[in-house]
Amino acid sequence: MRHWQLWWHDWVLAARQDPPRLVEGTMLGLASVLCATWFVSQQWQFLLLCLNYIIGAIASILVREFITPSAHTQPIRLTAIFSLVLLLTLTHFYFTKVLHFYTGIPLF
């Protein structure tokens, strides 16, 4: 029980000190769970919801760094933008592959 109290105390402390990072971390944690669920079930709804959480977290990170820059603003912004571009590119390839599989439309 003491372990859970310590965990809850850390969670509350993080929420008080930096609420945007707590929200971003929660969104990325939920995205990880949804991605694992999608990997097992292969239902596109889980993938789409996972992508929405990730895009929302990346947008939140970019806005937070734009409003209140941290000591590591440049690497954080570059990582967020690179992650967004990579995510959108891989999503495009996945949905193109699925579209080709179900409709027979040529890929390119």
C-alpha cells in the first residue's frame, strides 16, 4: 500500500508543478495502450485514436515550448516535428496499403 501512496504523491506533485507535461505524458501513455491494443486486434479504430492522442501530445509540446521555452527548446522542437512527420508518413503508407488491399486500387 505504501508503494501506491508514494506513486500517488508523485503524481499529485507532478500535476502541481507542471500540468501540461502531466497531460502530455498521460496522452502518450494512453496512446501506447491503444497502439498495443491495435497491434493485437488489428482494428483501425484503435490506430486512429492512438494517432489522435499522439498528434495532440505533439501539438501540446510544440505550443508549450513556443509559449515558455525551456533550456532545451531546439532539440525538443526538432524531435516533436520529426516525430510528427514520421508519424504522418507511416500512417499514409499504412492506409494506402489497406486501401489497396480492400479495393484493388494501385498504390502509385
